[in-house]
Amino acid sequence: MLGFEVAQSTVSKYMVRGGSPSQGWKTFFRNHAQGIAAIDLFVVPTLTFERLFAFLVLGHGRRQLLWFEVTRHPTAEWLARQITEAFPWASAPAYLVRDNDCAYGHVFTSRVRAMGIRDRPISPRSPWQNPYVERLIGRRECLDRVLVFGEAHLRQILSYAAYYNKVRTHLALGKDAPLGRAVQRSGAIIAIPILSGLHHHYVRI
């Protein structure tokens, strides 16, 4: 699952004399996860047979959904602008993991390089090398359960991002949400519907 080659050259620096590693790969990845982000661009069909494109940026450290945007025509210029919006000021990650989609043209790669980000495309036809963002898209918790009417409707549906970041728990985070959830130990439990009841936020009052 963690087989993508984010920093193989860096891993070699952690080898001790005699050929045995000073730390395992999982430990190495955990130590550097805060500096890794992943992106993906995927197609969303609408009820009127239109094709929309959703662009996601996911931070590996807390599995946080950092940015999303929707367009009908993804160009390298548009994608470059999204990266700038996703990482303002000095918040850019050290590494960016992505696939080899032809939409990521010279303008995009130049913008990433100018921001000091190390661009790390995965191998062709190897989505398993970008597992976290692929898993987020493939969870089928949102878009596979609703009919999308158009671009404005898709943006409304993708308010799921707030639920994902603030409410949805992850086993890898000790059953916490990416942005953290306070433990509520007393009170009556109520369910707050999310996306008209597609999901619920359970709280104590």
C-alpha cells in the first residue's frame, strides 16, 4: 500500500553500515507523512450525460482533504492555479504524488517546481502507488450514491469535504477525524443529517 516511490534516494541515507536499515519503511513514511500531499483528477458524469472533472488534494499526515474544485475543462493552467490555491504562502508540501494524466502539462510542473515542491508522478497504470487519494475517491460514500445534476450541484455535494475532515473517523488516526474530534462522554445522542441524510453526525447534547 505504501509502495509508491516518494523518496527512495532519501531512504538510502538512512542505511547503516552492513546493509541493515536503521528504521523500517513504515517508520520512515510516518516521519515524513506531514510533508507529502497527493492529488487526483477524476470524472463525474451528470444526469444529463455531461462530464465534469473534480480535482482533489489530500494531505498524508492527517488524511485531510485540503482542497477540491470542479471544472468542465481541466487544463494545465487551471490545475496550476488549483495548486497555488491549495498551498498558499509557505504551506506547500515537500513532495507531491500524482498520476501521469496528460492534463498535467508543462505549466503545471513548472508551477510545482517554482513552489519548491518535488513532483513525484507514479508509474503508468499503477494507482496502488497513490493509495490514500485513490482510496478516498473509491470509497463510494458520496458520489456513487447521488445523482449529479450539474456543476453547481456537484459543488454542493462536495461539501462532503467538511464532514470528511471534521466528523468522519479513521482507524489509522485512532478513530479520530482529520481535524480532530472532542470526546463527548455524557448527554443524549442525536443524529445530525449530512447531505440530506446520506451520512449523519452523531453528537451528545
